[in-house]
Amino acid sequence: MAENENSFMLCEECQVNEACYTISVMMGGQVTQRHLCADCMAKMNMSIATGNVKHLLSAILTAITGAEAPAADEPREDVICERCQTTLSQFTKSGRLGCPACYKAFQEQLTPMLQQIHGRVQHAGRKPLNTEAAQRQRFRHEELMRQMEQAVAVEDFETAAMLRDQLRALAEKEGED
Amino acid sequence: MRHGIVLSSRVRLARNYEDIPFDAAQRPEYAAMCVNRTTTALKSAKLGEGFDLLRLREMSEVSRTAMAESRLISRDLLRTPDTAAVLIRVDDALTIMMNEDDHLRIQAIRPELDLTGAAQACFQVDDALSRQAVFAFDEQLGYLTACPTNTGTGMRASLLMHLPMLTRGKQMGDVGQLVAKVGLNIRGVYGEGSEALGNIYQISNQVTLGRTEQELISAVTAVGVQLCDMETALRDKAMKDGRVALEDVVFRAWGTLLHARLMPLNEFYQHWSNIRLGAALGLLKLPLTLADALLDQVQDAHLRVYADEPLEGVQLDECRATRIRELIRLGGE
Ligand SMILES: [Zn+2]
Ligand SMILES: [Zn+2]
């Protein structure tokens, strides 16, 4: 917190109030200081808490990449997520990623952003219980169900009965886990 | 004493299915997948009992807004009523919101200071679902969420606190700095911008990545306890040095709420804060649970549901005044 009695510094965000907070922002690979007033600091805190970070995130990202906000008509090489087709510029504008694969696609830009937001980039905490084995079992279940429905549809009841038995066996195995 | 200051504890977990785009709320086909998968997984995990599935589009606008007023669902969920749904277990205020910013927001609310209890309720659902379905998860980044501010644990732990004396003593600025220093966030719950009507604040963890759920819960709890101690010290001092002045404020508010015939919501918050302080200090014979229930029951949508009419303006203020008297009378018996 900046507490320099002699100099009165205006908040860089609203240009109205006296800046009483100093935050560090990565700017073109260098850490620079930004000065904010209590209101703007609170707004920033609130937008983080409510997940409404459109403005904040684009501000941080622009700062990180050291790039001026690109003009709309200026063609730039954009990073794209192969899986959901979300582009990096769409993400910086909306603050929202398109799918889990976006994290890999935009890794270069996201890592410093996550570092800036959270201070750390290594997860600690809970993990999902679903193992790969359980996943395989689930896919197997879905596949058997699909085959059985097909068999019933063509009135191949012999195959359907066989598939039903396999499903039962699978369900019993699941129960043992 | 703490129990007079913390209204409730809430934990929320953000989860997404690995194979569905984050913006399922905007895409009906994916939104339906989220709802079906979650409902089925909950049943297979034998946890479905006690849960009701509510689709927002099948509810009236006032009744879903009333749910948000009671904090059972988030305001954000109301933005996509066509696709949003919620699995709700009313008994212990456990909800699984579907098709909000993330596919799932698992949320538990506990009265008073009990983040651990709320978290355990969420974890039970989380474990049950994650046995059946595949959540977007990365060994390095943890749970992957639509917004990078939730990445990691995907957890938000928050306390709803009534801090009238800290507010009156103009100490909320210091409190804000203290809270920010440890990576937490504080904001007013009611009102616009930096307002905190009713002197009700929410403190929550700002950071979600790189700390365990336990660490985050401990941090929020520790700050919550510290704020309780600060608030309590001021309350004790006021009881010792200015009891009559304090009683005057409390009983004036009490009298107004008992006798007013028109009660605008903004004015209500001010009186509510004073009577709740009086109740917590034992000056008023008013159960805290009733005081806290009042806070939800006199919100606009609650009144519209109660009156079963699309009340507006002064009609709302009249209905609110009537409802306040009625609830106090009922609670006093
Ligand atoms: Zn400012
Ligand atoms: Zn993507």
C-alpha cells in the first residue's frame, strides 16, 4: 500500500479520486505498478469475486503481452483452440474460455494471467474420483446399451439377451468397486 | 457472541464436464446433456433421494427470483432461464445449479459459522458425481473453469456477516485492507456499488488456485473470527458506555417496523440492522433466526409470491410493512 504523504496521486482508473492502493502488474515482461483509489480497488475485488472480470482480465492480459489493444480492423495472427474454435482475442474480450482444451491452446498467455490472479500456478487440493478404469467401464456400458437397443430394434432378441447378460455382469462388477 | 454476527456460511464448487463446451448455457443441446448427466449420476450414486429437479423455464419469473433472494441459486443463473436448472435438497439448502457460468455450481449453505460443514456437504455431492462422470481437470491447474478466476479448486467459501458497529465506527476501510492483505475479498451484499445496506457483508476467498480447500476455508474462517472479535469489542463498549443511546436506536427501529404502514426496502435495511443488533445483544426479545428470515421474506419477489400479485412501487411498500408485522407477530408466539 502506497502511503506517501507528500505526493497526491490520482487513480489511474477513474482519474478522479486519490490513489491509495498500488498493485503490481506484469507489463511486457516487467513488473510495473498501477495506482488505484479505494473505489476502483473495491470494484476490481468485487468483479473478481463475482466472476465478472471482462474489463479487468483484458486489462491484465493487454498489460502482460505488452500489446496495445488491437484495433478492430488490424489483422493479427490469432491463436485458436482447435477443439472449440474459440480464439485468443475472443477470450481476451469476453474473459471466458470456450472449453477445457482452451487452457492448453492459450497456455502461453494464460499462465502469466493465472499467476497474476492467484499468485500460484500449481493446483493443490481435491481431485476427481473418476479413474481411467471407471471411465472405460462407463464407455463400455454405453456401447453395450447402444448395441442392445439396435438388436431390439431389428428384433434380434438372441443378441439382445446376450448383451443384457453382459450389462448385468458389468453392473455387478461396478457394485464390487 | 460470534453467533450473533455471522448469519450464514456458504461454499460453492464450480465443475465442468470434460467433453462439453463451457458455454452449454447458451446451447440447448449441450445444456440438456448437462442436466441429464447430472441427474443420472446423482441417482446412480444413490444420492438422488431428497433432491428435486427444477427447470427455470418451468417456473414463474417471481418464484425463481425468490429463490435467488434466498441465495439458494445465484443471480447469474437467472440470466439463462431457458437452459438453467437446479437440483435442490431443501432440507439442508444444498443445490446443484446447472448451466450457469460453469456446467455445475454445487452449493451448500449452513447457518452461522460453519464453512467446514458446508464444504463437506459439497464434497459429498462432488465425490458422488465425479465417480460417475468425467470433470474437466488438469494435474497442474486443477479443475478447469470457464473463467480463469475460478480455476484450481473452483471453490468459493463465503461468510455473510452483520457488522453494524464496525460500519458505524468507520472501520470498514481498515477491514477492507486487512481482508485484501490475506487474499480475501469483502463486499456489501445489498445495495449498489460500494453500498452495504443493512451493514451486511460477504467475505470470501479471492484466490482459488494453489491452495487446498482446507487452507482457503481456514483463511476465510480466521478472518471471519477476527472480524467477529473486532465487532464484539465495539458492541461491548457501546453496551458499557452508551447503553441508553444504543437502546434508543434499537427500540426506535423496532417501533418503526412494528407500526409503519409503508416500508420501502432501503429503509427496511436500516431498521433491520438495528433490531438485529438489539436481538444479538439481548435487548430485544427477537430470535435471530426470525430476524434473518425477515431479511429474505420482505424482498420484492418473496412479497409478490406471497401476495400472488404483481405488486409494484407503493403496493410493495405496503405489503412489506404488513408482512413484517405479521412475521414478527407469528414469531413472537
Ligand atoms: Zn479510481
Ligand atoms: Zn476450446
